[in-house]
Amino acid sequence: MSEQELGITRGIVDSVTTHNKSLETFQDDHSSQASSIKQRAEETFQQRYMEYEPSGTTPIRSEQDVPSKVTIESLRAMPMEALVEEFRENNSFESFEPKELKPSLIPRPPLTQIN
């Protein structure tokens, strides 16, 4: 093989060796962290989640705050027909007809003379 091919091959081998060392380091770190997590979990479950031991006191019962049927009914919307009828009573058709605009409200070009 030529000198150039040998250099390229050495570079590849060196790179693979470096990656292998990195992977071994990651594997060791992972193993130690996993065992640490496992130990911590076992300690936690042994301390916090022990067997139930009765205390001898009865918990105090709290009343639920439930709204009454009247309150619930008052929050419901009226039927659509009743809403439409009420709208028509309060808003006559005549109020929707276009009104004549006052001369001051008619749009005009900005620089035209008024008089």
C-alpha cells in the first residue's frame, strides 16, 4: 500500500479506537447512574411507602358544595326559538334600514374644498 493509504487507514483505526473508548466510558457512567437511581428508588419506597398503620383517628367528613337544581336551571340557556322571538321583539325590522347620512359623515377626498 502507498504511504497515503497507510495514513488514511491509521486515521480510521485511531478514530475507531477513540469512539470505542468513549462508548466504554458512557457505558460505565450509565451503569453507575442506573445503580444509583435504583438504590435511591428502593430507599424512597422503603421510607415513604410503608405498610399502613392505623392511627386510631377517624377522618373528618367534609360536605360537598353542590349547586341546587334551581341554580343549575338558572344557568341554562333559553331555547333557540325563545331567543329569536325575544330578539325580534326588542329589535324591529325598521331599525335595520339604512339611514340617510349627514353631510359631515359622507366620505370625501381629503383635499377637496367643502364650499
